[in-house]
Amino acid sequence: MLQDHWWPEVGGGPNHVRDLSESIEQAGHEVDVYTRALRSGGELYDSREQLGEDIDVVRRGPTTEFHNPIGRITTTLSIVPWSSLSKYDIIHTHTFLPAVSGKLASLISGTPVVLTVHGTAIPSGVGLSNSGIRNKIEREIEKVLLLRLNYNYVISVNQEHLDLLSPKHKNIEYIPNGVDIDRFQTDGKDSGYVLYLGRLAREKRVGDLISAFCEIANEHEDLELVIVGDGPERENLEQAARETPFAGRIQFKGRVPDKEIPEYYSRASVFVLPSIWEGHPLTLLEAWASKTPVVTTNVEGIREFVKHERNGYLVEPKSPDEIAEGIRFLIENQNLKEQIIEKAYSEVVQEFSWESAAQETIRVYREIIDGY
């Protein structure tokens, strides 16, 4: 597995690679993960780690802050274990810069390469950067990596991206994310807060949630907004919250230990995901597994999974008024809320397990190896 986004950076990418790798290992296969050495908050994260029973996580230098452009570019080459490529049957790389690493490694070693597309900013044009020029450059690079380079197999975590990818790739498969249902079975009781949990990045539109909360705060005087996570937009969002009349009811928790995450979900009245694009958000599955109702946006990577007033509440993107109405609807309609919770929980249990995702991924591996 090749993945440049790893702890202490948070996000769906590292969670996906971790949980999928552990499930593949549990199915009887050997997995190694290669990623970047990072510096964050004065701490160095550059030593070898272990996942599961026997999964080595190898961090390769140079050791830089995650968004350092030199670090991102140089580790495109350095994370590849060039001297030991021959021992692997498959190189599995993940969007988007590690696509370069995986493709080069495949060309040099002859080992087949699989690319998983977790989401793409190509349709929306909105990426991580606040710089218009940098964002435009990144989108052009992304188009080359996703639409012009060839891979032995491409996996998409949602079906909507198949329309974008299938004209350019012969072998393509939809394999959604999974969730560990047991992990999110807690005894937490509703504590009367609206929850956002995830990266604080431009495409997540957390500012829309802050605006929505302010619209309903007077109606529900005990309601609070809890924001869990970190990211490049945190300072801007904290400033926006301080400028509202309800600053004392908006809490920024930062990054929290993994063991605490299920409790945050289970104690929330509503989980809100206001993104303008997604791949297949793990936070959506985690909220469903926690029996927490969801308000989220009618955008790619979400709308194929969430059906309005059936297993969630859908709103248009960039619409704080609609988010506020969704929160209000779920808080004030207890019977419908319970029906939505039960439907969502039933679906996540039946359709989205890491065991199933691992088996489908292994099937792809075998198909490649048998035909190689």
C-alpha cells in the first residue's frame, strides 16, 4: 500500500488504508504500508510502526510538515521501497499523488498496480488550496493522474465517479468503504449537541454549519455545536465562531484520540456533513453505525448513499438555511428521526463492512495476478 496522507494528519484516506489493510491481513495475506515521515507540532513522526498482527508501516523521508511542497514532491519517489519491490505481488496506491509513486514502481518492477480513487475535485474544481493558481495547477495534475495514466485496475469508492473514470480505464471496479460496526456500539446518551467530525478544509464547508447553527440557536437554547477535527481552515473557522453571538456554545475539540470518537457520535443529536464533494465519507458510515441521524449535502459521493428523509436529510450545498432546517427537522420530529436512524443503521450493517470491502479487493488482486 502506498499512501502519502498519514497520522498525525487526519482524514478518510489513512483510515481507509488502515482498516482495509487490517481486513486483508485477517483474510490471510501479507500487507505493508509505505507512507511519509512527517513533522507536526514540533514532533517527528518518522519511525516504523505496526498495524494489526503483522503489518509494517514504513515512513520514508524527508521529514517535513504535511503541506510542505518539497516534502510532498520528493516523497512521491522516496516512499517507494525500490530495493524490495520484487517481493510484492501487487502495488496498491491511493489518490492522488501516490498514483505517481505506484505507476513508476510498476513500470520499473513489472509489478501490477491498482489505484483507488477516494474522491476527486475535478468535477467541482475545489481542492485543498486557498490559492486560485495553485488549485488550478493541482486540478490539472489530478486530471493527468486519474484520466491519462493507465493502471492495471482502478477502484472507485463511489459509483458516480465511474462515469468520469470508465472512458479512460479498461478495468474499473466500484468497492465502497466499510465501517467497524462493533466499534461504534456505545452506551452514550444524547447530550444535545450538533456534531461535525472530520478535516477542517475548504471543501468541507464547515462555515456553512456555523451559520446554520446560529440560525437555530435561539430556538433551542440548550443546543451546542461541537466541531471535532483539525485542518488548514481551523483558524478561520474559530475566528468566524468568535464573531457570532453564540461563541460560547460552539466548541472546537481539535483532533481527539480514536478511542473517543464513537462517544462523540453516540452523544450527538445530529451529525452534519456540509461538504461540496466527497468520495464515500467514512464519517457518514460511522454516524449511521452510531445510530446518529445525518444532515448532509446533495453532492457527488453522498447523494448515491443518502436518500432524503429515508436514511438521512439531504440539503443543497452552500445552503446554511437548508442545513438549519434539516437540524430543526430532526430535533423536532422524534418519530421520523427514529425511523431514519433505524433505516440507516440497517443499511450500514448489511452493505458496508470492511470484511466485504477486503474480499472484493482481494478478488481484484487475484483477477490481475491470474491474467498477468
